[in-house]
Amino acid sequence: MKKIAVTGGIASGKSVVCEIIEKLGYTVIYTDKINSELLTDMEYQKKLALIFPSAVKNGIVDKKYIRNEILQDDSKRLALNTLAHSEIKARVLNLLNKVDAKAIFVEIPLIVESGMKDCFDQIWCVVADIDTKIKRIEKRDNVSSIDAQKIIQCQKKDNELISLSDIVIENNGDLNKLKEEVGRLICTAIK
């Protein structure tokens, strides 16, 4: 079974690429979905509250509060990443061992930080130009251009991800072109 990571910076369009892959009939594991599941897990919430005491109230995690905290305090961002990545990695590895398929794809934004880059046969990196990313973040998260830029700056630069990737997919908004490219890449990767 081929294990393929789909990575890239925030708002590059990893999810769109993975949705195309799913529509073509392949299994995709979304680490963002795993993270969302963790945020409802009481044990995980207790660990999270040790880093962000004001973030968990009545079993609900205030993600906006956490985002603001990690944008202002690198030590809290690193503590969150340490907690989240170990939990997410364990769940991804468990799922990879359960799936029996010709290929499985994992959408994983922070592949280096999670310590998972060596868990895959191939790494696909989705990239978009900076202006496209800023517009996508502004629209999706309802934040200012300045906040969108701060969010982007907290992550690895595209060239760092590109350097460890086998495939680079440009996604600046032409959906038909993207579908064609992903289809072609799958045919090549899964021979």
C-alpha cells in the first residue's frame, strides 16, 4: 500500500486536493478532522487547559482564544504543537495500520513539526501564491489581512516544504486544471 502525505501551508488548498482524491475513490485521512475530534475529548481538553487555562469552558474549547494566544506567544504555540502532534500522530498511525487499500492519502499541514515526514512513501506539497493565501484566510477565518499574514508567518515557508516533497501542486484557483493534475499524479504515483 502506498502512503502519500498531502502537505502545504495554510490556505494552499490541501483540502481541495484531498476532496478531489476522495472523489476519485481513494481513502483520505484528514488530520484537521482528527484535531477537531481531539478538541471534544475530555482527557485532551484537560491537557489543553494546562497550556491555556482560559480556553476550555464547560467542555468547549475556544479555538479563537487559542489562535490569538499562539500568535502572541511562541512558547504556547510550541507547547500546543507538542501536545497536538503526538496525539494526532498516534491516531494517524493507528488508522494507517487498519486500512487495506492500494493507496491512502493523509492531509497533514505540519508534516515536519509532527515528526511524520518519514512515515510516507511520497510527499505531495500544495502551494499557492501569498496573495491567494491571504484572501482565502481572510474569507475563511473572517480576519484582517494583517492577522492572515501573522498566521502564515507561524508556519514553515513553502520552499522548506517543497524541498522535502516528491510532488509540488500549484493551486491558485483554477479548479479544472487542479482536477486534471491530481488525476494525472494519482495515475503516476500508484502504478
